[in-house]
Amino acid sequence: MPRSRQQLLPGNPYPFGATWDGRGVNFALFSAHAEKVELCLFESNGTRERERIELPECTDQVWHGYVPGAHPGTLYGYRVYGPYDPKRGHRFNHHKLLIDPYARLLTGKLRWSNSHFGYRVGSPREDLSFDRRDNARGMWKCAVVDSAFSWDGDRLPRHRWDETVIYEAHLRGFTMRHPEVEKRFRGTDAGLASPAAIAHLKSLGITAVELLPVQAFLNNRYLIEKGLCNYWGYNTSAFFAPEPRYLARRKLFNFKTMVARLHDAGIEVILDVVYNHTAEGNHLGPTLSFRGIDNASYYRLQPDDLRYYTDDTGTGNTFNLGHPRVLQMVMDSLRYWAGEMHVDGFRFDLATALGRGPEGFDPHCSFLDALRQDPLLATRKLIAEPWDLGPGGYQLGHYGHGWSEWNDRYRDTVRRFWRGDEGILPELATRIMGSADLFDHDGRRPRSSVNFVTAHDGFTLADLVSYEHKHNEANGEDNRDGSDHNLSTNHGVEGASDDPAVLAVRRRQRRNLLATLLFSQGTPMLLAGDEFARSQGGNNNAYCQDNEISWLDWEAVDAGPGSDVEFVRRLLHLRRRHAILRWPHYLHGQAQCEKGIKDAGWFAPDGTEMDPEDWENPDARAVGLILNGNAGGAQVDPAQAHEEILLMLLNAGGEAVPFQLPGLAVGGAWVCILDTAAQMPGEEREHPLDQKFELDQRALALFRLAVKE
């Protein structure tokens, strides 16, 4: 390989990555233990390495150099020299072309072969052996980019948390089967930015799209060999670069255009980000970037044997955010997506792994504290998946100010209640009211709880009420993968059915689950497709299914009157219309209005306030809740004040329950504004106070108080 024929300038150690200034490109790469770093430049098609340039300077462990005349579109990678000594934590191998951790764009494809491993695959010495094959021809190439983009007055929607409704979606799967999206744009950022896609999101009334990982990720070799792929993307290879397959025309500006168009529609963009581990896996994984640049710095290694990785993530490795340069890279990546790409927030996969210190999880670790004080990131929505697989990894409720957290206890409780499990009422009440037992401390608010019934991982809503067992045979693991704890029921038939009675109860249960979710205190999250009963055929772990199993089937969508889509729109309209359904403070049933009505009160079907015996009755399946937005000096529009007194009835039992409607000192009548048992759940019906209302089996009803003048 020819060495450089030009005079390389020293350049600067900052900023990291490849930075074009109009005349050339500055390259900067951190490695604390490297002995030499070579910059490799490639022909425009990425197949031939045309030049290797040794970076001339190393300042504070940052290797850097400036290449005059280099420009956007220049393809490059690195070769890093140093000791190959796994027992001491070092895995340098200059025969391997490496991705720049700060690369903004990847080109080409990774074609799997044994040359991507730093050791001789199959050797008796395993990773203690050394592989001298060059992997460059089958490796991604990094591309220098021009970051110029006219945002043309783009403004972040900045929805308040009490207004926020999150819609979790897969960028590719959302439009792959959409007939109104151009074929060439389906499955890309341009597809999600299409008028048809945005119109659906806006018509629902959601305020934020939470995208499964869009940072460039690796397709696992074992999946490709089985004809599958890593569809979900929780296997990040480059933390600044979008996944190439998601970029229309492979152009970076299309991602920015997507964000801008969603913002124009008032929709925020939240990214699911995976900084807890990388795609390089355990000690037998490939050498693609961090491992070959500085393994001992980027990863947490076993202190008693540096050959092996600490694995708190279940993926083979754990990123070392305790190292200042690794922490800097993660923070720079987040600032890039927030500042340069204009995204509105982040959901942190296995966030507990990011907050671990020497003694375990620390809510005041360097990373979490850095996020809180960062002037850009602290203004974005920050959501934690509050667990990992390490010791003491379950940390729900333990993140501090500024954080919201995925609440799996909400998911499990609501599923169990509507399945008809016994003894659920006490916890159901706690979850509906924002899970104060978990979050009401240190001034935290109900927004801290991200409530969900379904998510990408697990059954869809339709499958939750159609299957009692997972059906993951298509994943090629003999149905061993995926959770067995689904808290689901099939209502008499496993899977698809044409029995009208079975279909009717399934439909009502979907509506019950959705209504409970969207009428609960906290931040609701919907799974894409649940609004029109999308099924994955009982697959509860479709991480490897880039096909019709996972893609949304738009041809089957019914959005007309009486449809599930219209029902979800109605739910979200009610949530927006009645502020007491999304109160920014906790309601504890202690504050009262001038008429003596509590801010929140639970009562039994006979109309009396719930007492300990009622709560402890394992056979109880029905309960009522009054929410009073006028209590405790609440600020509401005086013209709508009495409309902010709502009544919700829930019955998960198999028989209808006659509820004694509460009689209140303000007088008036109860107007039923939603009944999941009704043929048209949006029809409003008036019911006098102090009369009985028969709530059908497995049903939820919502009333507003209408005061007679």
C-alpha cells in the first residue's frame, strides 16, 4: 500500500472526527495506548485503498493530522498500531480497517468474513491468536461530510410533558408497506417524512415519535447465516452516523429534512439510543472500531482478568463511561444529534449500565450528572429504560430530576387487571395515578412515569389479547427466545379466529387497555400499529424479522367511524380536552374544592368510598375513580371548571356491574363521554346523579360532570 506522497500538516486535536473547513480536512482520533495511527484513504467507490498516511501528532492521547485538499465525500478509515495482548486488555491489530468513532456517515456494506476478527477464528488459542488478514474490502468506509443544511426557521415543538403522547415506531417498518409512500422511499427517512405518514401521526394526536435505534448498527453474522437480520438495531457500530439503509439516496440531509417536516407538523422526534454496549460483542467478537482503537479504554474489563469483558448488558460487553474520553464521546454524540440534527429527546436503552460506578448504580454518576448540567441536553426529553442485566440492575424510580422512566410495573399491572387476575385493585389504583410509590419523591412529577401496555419488545396489543403463548418459530431458535411472562390471554382461541364472540371480546379488551393507558396519570406511550390492531402472529421477539411480520400493514387499516383508529383519536382528544387526565402534579385524595370534593377519590360499585376491606378483596374486579380538577386551588378555565370533574368506571369481571353514580354537592348530571362496551364509544349520554349505571362486563366508562344552571 503506497504511503503518503503529500506533506501532511499537524492539524489539531479537536474537534474529534473528520472536520472539513473548506480547504481540507482535520482528522483527530483518541487512543491512550496506541503506538501509531494510520489514516487510510479510499477511491470513491470504496473498493481500493489508495493511500495511507501516518498521523503526525499526538496531543493529550489524541492522534491528529490535517490533509489539504480533502473534501466532503472523501472515504477513510483507520489502522491503529499497538500491542496485541488480550490478557492485559489490549487488542490492537493494524491489519483491520477501523471505523472512526466520530464518523458522521458510513458507506458501503460490511460483508462478513473471518478477516473481521482480530484473532484466527477456529484457532485452539481462540482470541489469544493473531490474525494478519486485511479486512478492508469487506468493511464499511467512513465519509467526510458537509454539515451545511438550511433549517429555514425550524423550531422544536417543545411540548410540555403533561401534553406529551409518545408513539414508538420503527423507522423502516412504519412505511415499508405504505401504498401512499413512493416505493423508492419506503423504509427510509424520506418515507417517514412523506405527507401520508405525517398525516396519520397528526390525525391520531400524538406529540412525539420515538424511533427505534437509527444510529448505524451491525447485522449479526449468525442472523445473516440464517437468512435473518438485526431488525431492531440494538447493536450500534457508529454513534454519530445514521443507519445507511434508512437514508434515502444515502444522503445525510434527508434525515434532517425528516426531522424538520415532523417539527412542522408539531411532532417531536425522540431517538432510542444504545450507549451501554457496542456491536463488537465479547472477547470472541469482531474488531470493527473501539476494540482496535483502544480496547482497554472503551470497555469495562474484568478487573481480575482483563482478557474478558464485564457484561451488564447481556450482549458481551459494556461501554466504559467511567473513562473521561469515552464519556466525552457519548456526550458529543448526544449533542450532535440534539444540536446538528435537531432531535428533541432520547430514550436510553439499558440506562442503568450508563450509571454504574465501582459500587454499582449511582444516580449521581458522571454521565447522569453531565446530562443534567449540559445547557443543550438538559432541555431535551430524557427517558431511561431503568434496568440492565448486572447486579442490582433494576432501578425503576431511582433516576433524578429531569428524567422520565419506562414503567414496566404499570404494563404488568394493567395487563393483569384486564386479564381478570385477582387481588390487583390496590396496585392498579397506584399505577393509574402515576405510580407515586415509585416517583413521588424529591419533587418528581407524574411525568416521570412513562406508561405503556405494549412496546417493540413483546406482544403487540392485538396479540396480547389473542395469544397465551409466544410463537417465535420464525426466529430459528425453536421458540426458546422471547419472554414467557406475557400476562396475556387468548379468550378461548389461540391466534386468529373467525368466531364473532371471540373477536368482539378481543376488540373490547384492546379498547380497555388503550383507554386505561391514555386516561392514566403520567406520560403514555403507544406502540405503532396498536391503533389498528397490528399482529405479529404471536411473535413476541421480532428483533430479527425485517419482513411482513414486523412491517405495518397499511392495506388492512380501517380508519372510519367505529374503527380502532377512530377510537384512539377519540381517546387522545379526551386526554387533551380534560386536563385532569394529565395533571402535572400528584393527586393524593387530600386536597378538596369548596364543595368538599377531593382531587381524587376511589369508590366501590355501591357508591361508598373504598375502605381497606374493599381493597383487600381478591375477588373485586370493579372500581370507580373521581378526578376533580377544581381541588387544591387548581387553575382551570372558569367556563369549563365543572367539566374538569370526571368519573371513570372500570370492570374487569365477566359479569356486568351496576354502579351507583356518585351524587355530588354541585348537582347536575353525569354525561358518559366514552364507554368501551358501546357500539360507538364516542356517543355522549346523560345520566342523573344518584342513579345506577350498569357497566358491562370487561368495560371502561368515562363521564364528565355537567352542572345545570
